[in-house]
Amino acid sequence: MFAGPAVELVPVQLPGRGPRFAEPLQTSIEEMADSIASEIAQRSTRPLLFGHSMGAILAYEVARRLRTSNNPVGHLFVSGRPAPPQHRPFRTVSDLPMSEFVQVLRDYGSAPEEILRNDELLDLLMVWHRRPRGHAHLDV
């Protein structure tokens, strides 16, 4: 652990992803941020938050909620996303045809080119991404 023994690393696992794959996806950043902020507010330590890309938006929203509930974070670290006043307008990309969706991933640098050129892997990922159970539109 690079942070040392004084820091407890607690990764956030969102519903519908990773080990929580069987759970319904949450459909909004607001719902996710409310849930995460509520969990963090129950701890007695001052958190340091890190988020990348969509996680940057989520970490920022969690930090805002904690600050307004008098539980400010120690530090907020974000990457892979412009600052809120500089943000790109949201647009739904999850329902785009495969070729357009892949171009969005390419434009954002979201995946290695080897993956974006592998039709079999893309088909597998899109089955997961576009699954009907708890389907949430992906806005970027």
C-alpha cells in the first residue's frame, strides 16, 4: 500500500458492476452520490476522495453532499474529466449504433485500440452494457 498504514483504502463498488453485477444499475449520478455520501458520513474519519472519468463527477458530487452536511472531505482528487464549469455537455451514448459508440470511446480515450478493434469482445461488452435488467442510459 503506497498510502501507508494511516490510510484505509475503500473502493466504491457501484450496483450492477463488478462484484455487485447482479444488482440493478442505479440510473443517476445523484442517486449514486446520495448513497455513497450517506455511507461515508457514518464514518468518524475525514475522507480523501479520488475519482476518474465518471468517477470524477461522482466524487465531486459526493464531496458537495458531504460539505453541505457538515462532513467536508480532506481532499478531492479527480482525473479524466474537465472541471465542472468547463464540462462537456451531457449526451446519451448508450443507445448509439455500435460504430458510433466505439468512436465515442475512441474520442474519449476510454479503451485501448486493441479492444475497440475486437468485434467479439465489443459484442460481449455491449451485451453487458445494453442489458435490459435495470438498464440505465450512459451519459457522458
